[in-house]
Amino acid sequence: MGESSLIELDITPDMIEEAQEKSKEMGTLKNSITNGSGNLAGFLGEILANKILKGRINNTYQYDIVLEDGTTVDVKTKNTTVKPLLTYDCSIAAFNISQKCDLYCFVRIKNDLTKGWVLGVYDKKEYFKDAVFMKKGDVDPSNNFVVKSDCYNLKISNLQKIEKVVA
């Protein structure tokens, strides 16, 4: 069992404006499950994660944030309607596993854009050893969710505390 601790942050109008600007610049990503509508949440996720990680946002396909020691972090963000529980899954799409980053940082953004949660981090190499592979159409027995695309899932409770990275 990991030691994830959710860090709840308020989303400010300035954060939304910054994320909207970045989202407009980016347009729609190839293979985007949400056809680009997730860009805003994704950029908000990066902004919130970096408030805690205190690195430098450096948007590339490979990673989103570079920490002071050179560690590269890719931020994975999901929308949510509720405060996430430790039993919820973090997912990485199977087509998206070749990114060259050192760590994944997982974030949830409330649909109304008022709050976000930085959930924790996980070493990229270890993630794919420890995560559960789910095929499109599979039903996750823990929550009866029908998987929309092949992915690797790991419970929030298994993530490492973000404080271990920035300590």
C-alpha cells in the first residue's frame, strides 16, 4: 500500500485564464479521448501540480514539468464531480506509455473548476510493473466502470506522497 495524501487546492480565475491560453495554443491532440475538451483540465492539472512540485513547466510531448534536480514529470489529469477517494483509479492510456519522463503526477480537477486535488506521484518504470492492465470494454470489478480504451490502472492509495519528491 502506498501513502498517497490528497492535496486539495482552490482553482483561481488567474489559473483558469492561464490554462485557457495554453489550451487555445495547443488545439486538439492526436488520439485525444475527449477531442480536445480535456486540454483545459490538463493545463489546470499542470498548474496545480507545479504549485506543489515547484519545478518549471516545460510542455513537451514527453513531459510537463522539470524539477530543480532535472527529474521530468508528466502530469495526468482527470475531471471529477466529487472529491476523489483513495480507492479511485489513476489511469494511463496504453497508447501513451512511450513518453520519456521519470515520474507521473496524478491530478483531479472538479468539473466546475473550483477545486483540484494533487493525488501523488509514481515512478514511470515502476508504474507499468505495478498497474493493472485493462482492455477496452473490460468492466473494472472494483467500480463497474466500462473501460473506454486500453489502459493501466493504479489505485490512488498506491501513489507516493508528493512530499517525498519535493522534500
